[in-house]
Amino acid sequence: GAKAAGRNGIAFYRPQLEAEARERRALDADLRHATAPGQLSLAYQPLVAVKDGAVLGFEALMRWRHPTRGQVSPDYFIAAAEASGEIHRIGGWALREACAEAARWREPHFIAVNVSPVQVQRGSFFAEAVEAALATSGLAPERLELEVTEGVLIREADAALAALRRVRDLGVRIALDDFGTGYSSLATLQAFPFDKIKIDRRFVSGLGGASAQNAAIVRAVLGLASGLGIPVVAEGVETSEQLLSLRAEGCAEAQGWLFGRPGAPPSMATSSAN
Ligand code: C2E
Ligand code: MG
Ligand code: MG
Ligand code: MG
């Protein structure tokens, strides 16, 4: 009966949950030993102008190759690093590495670096890490873009806002990533003068297809952003239909598999061409 099935269900699932928890703890411990340049690396994905496809910059995306498990998804290991506090170390590494990489490029493309709310909420410690990455690499602040999500203002909002203002005053641009997926998108826009809005892939994916809803949401975000004078980036553009629709709606920048997957740093492409 139902009771026996329930008992069986519990008896069956509990060891599996425990095994999963053990596995997670082991991975978290391994992340502590994942020091650059051994296991951590950055993949670079182009951001292009919607009007003509010209490359404007690259987003640095962290990759972790575990010695025995292979590639671990950033969605998993970034969350684990946020929970353990390791994010300060690996996030600091990503910032320094991305700035140093961009400083070597022949073209003055910008480099976009994702920063976790946990990093920004440390306030002046975070601002100093950004200043140090710029000073050490010699990268012009105008070529650095930091991508933050709406979560950045949920806790320690005063410290986070002060840190964002401080780096923005240097000339660094602040982009609001994954726009529309948080709980307080409009309040976040009101709290800080973001330089860019990145519309989340989930709204872009339905463009040029059957979803009138997604098209309406994208149009509304573009209208809102244009009213605020903030350029918009569409994430996750995979088809030319999506691109045409974004162009018709006046979206400035795009990123996605249609233009290029995350890959080797542009400096490697440049040096091999010579
Ligand atoms: P994100 O910042 O929103 O980055 C965009 C994600 O979309 C990346 O996933 C990218 O590979 C993926 N993507 C780009 N174009 C397309 C497309 O056309 N189609 C599809 N299906 N996907 C596309 P990825 O590399 O797995 O990273 C996931 C998330 O992990 C990032 O989302 C970001 O939130 C976080 N992350 C990655 N690197 C870092 C980092 O260095 N620091 C922090 N704090 N977070 C990072
Ligand atoms: Mg991003
Ligand atoms: Mg995003
Ligand atoms: Mg994302």
C-alpha cells in the first residue's frame, strides 16, 4: 500500500542523499586546492554591436577542471565558493587574470568580469582588489566592466553601493547581469546608476519564435532602459532571427553562440596570427 511505498521510498532515498552531501563536501574541499593556473581558467566570449556585428569586448567566464571529475559547472562551484568564502580568493584571481589578459590585447576591447555579491558586499576590501588589479595590469579603468546581479543589494547594501560607486568613479563600468530574473529588478535599477543592463537569456531565447510574451518583455526592458539612457545587452543570442528582432527593437549589444562560444583568450588568437 501507500505506507509501504513511502517507507521504501525513504529507505531508498536517504543513503543517496547522504552520498550526494558527502560528494558535495568533497568537491568543496577540492575547490580550496584549485589554485590558478592549474585547475582554474577563464574562457572568453565576445560581445558584439547589434548594428554591424563588430566585436566590442569579451566576458571572462571561470572554468574549473577538477583533476578526476573534469569540468565542473560554474553555476555549481561559484555557489559553493560563495557559501564557503572561497569566492574572495578565486574571484580575486579571476579579476587579476582577466585584467592582465586584456592589457595584452592589441585591440582596445573591454573585458567584462563577473563579480559575486559576496565579493562586493565586503565593501572597501573589494574596491581595493579592483584598484590593485588595474594598477598591476596597467589596464585603463575604462576598459573594465564588472557584471553584478540584483543579489548585490540584498545584504550589506550600503557597503556594496559604496564599493560600486568607488570603482565607478575610477571609470570602471558596472553592468546589471541577468536582468529580470531577481526579485527586485526595478528597485535595483533605482538604487544605482548602472552603465549597462544585460537581459537574461530566458527572455531572449523566445525571440523570433512563437513566444509573443518574451518579445513583449524584451521590448519593455528596451523601452525602460532607453528611458533611463542605459544601453542593453542581450544574452544568449543563438539564431539570426533573434538578432534581427533585437536589431528592429533597438538593442545595442549582443552575446551568444551565434557570435562565438566562450573560448581561448583573444591574445592567443592574435599572437598565432602573427
Ligand atoms: P552569466 O554571467 O550570465 O554568463 C552567461 C552564461 O551564458 C555563461 O554560462 C555562458 O557560457 C552562457 N552562454 C553564453 N551564450 C550562450 C548561448 O548562446 N546559449 C546558451 N545556452 N548559453 C550561453 P557559464 O559559463 O556556464 O557561466 C554560468 C554563470 O556562472 C555565469 O552566468 C555567472 O553568473 C557565473 N560565473 C562564471 N564565471 C564567473 C566568475 O568569474 N565569477 C563569478 N562570480 N561568477 C561567474
Ligand atoms: Mg555575466
Ligand atoms: Mg548573465
Ligand atoms: Mg547567469
